[in-house]
Amino acid sequence: MSVPARRDTWARRNLEKLWQAISLLLFLALLVGELGRL
């Protein structure tokens, strides 16, 4: 019973890290695009 819960929290933590990485990459891409326009 505790193993699936642990796996769920682990997956959720990894998902949050993945979202943070994606949002950071998108932010950097937008920043580079804006700088490229100048």
C-alpha cells in the first residue's frame, strides 16, 4: 500500500521538475527570440 503511494509522489515530483524545465526552456526561447528581433 505504501509502495504505490511512494511511486506516485516520485512520479509527481519528476513531473513537476519536467514542467519547470519545459517552462524554463520556453522562457529562454522567447527571450532569445525577442533579442533576435532587436
